[in-house]
Amino acid sequence: MKKLLTILSLVFVAGSVHAGSATVEYGNVDNVKSADQSSLSLGVRENINKNFLGDVGVLQINQNGNNALASTRLEAGVTGLLPTKFATVYTRTGVGERYISTGSYGYYSVEPGVIVPLGSSGFTARAGWRFRTPFNTAMNDTTRTWRAGVGYAVTKKDTIGVRYDRVQGDADQKIINFNYTRNF
């Protein structure tokens, strides 16, 4: 797993220099069974070709109230896109490493979904479902997440958005995410 971390870190650094886009996101995490948290993430994406995107990112979760670091995730993924007349259907697969106070472990995720432009107003809607689970099933980090969001293209290069995630499984969370994307 240390090799995976090294590879993800190198890809992240190299990717941020030549990225097609970069996204910063803040999340307010309402944990149903434990203390609330906040999250901050940075991700970069680049087109592989017209139907595939590659991405790398880092996500940091903090405990609210004492700002203690709860976990960090480093992840890389590939998204396949299928444009249709009215929407774009996508499937993203990812692999990553989660770091917690007792160590780290690898995981994978799969997320199918749809992106729908809302007329010519600059708004887009997005809905998806993510399944994420560790390679080592003893780690208790299997979740299923329904997510829906809307974005608005402020300019041709700048987009702001909001997304709601409903996480269930080994975690029970309701998350409101605010994001900003810059296209290069």
C-alpha cells in the first residue's frame, strides 16, 4: 500500500500542474451515530480522450469542535462518459488509501450516474450512486451513497455548485458539499 500512496502522491502533484480542471470542496458532515465533522477536498481531472477522464484527489475529514483530524483519503479514478441527446451517463471507478489514527488501508469505489444540462442557463444537475468498500473487509468502511447536486457556470472557466450526499452502511451521514471548479 505504500507504493500506492507514493504513486497517488506523484500523480496528484504532476496532475495539478497539467490539470484540465481543479475542484476545491467543503463539506458539512452530519453524522447520525457520532460527532459531526467537516471535510475539505482538492481534486484534479484531465481528459484522457473524449469518453474518459482521469482524476486524483485528497480528502481530509476533521472532527467538529476540536479540529482533530479524523481521516485522510488519497484516491485516483477513471470516469467513462456516454453522451446522449439529453444527458451524459457516466461511471467512475476509483482506488485509494485511507489514513486513520491506527494506520491505513486500501479501498475501491464505483459510481454510476447522470449529468443533465438544464437548458442554456449554465446550470447542470447531477445524480449518482457510489459504492465504496475496503480491500480488507475487516476495516468496516463499506458505504453506499446517493448523491445529487447542481452546478452553475459563472464563466466558461469557473463553476460553483452544491451537492447533497446521503451515506449509509458502516457510516450513516448526511453531507452538504459546496464546491468551486476552475477549468484550465
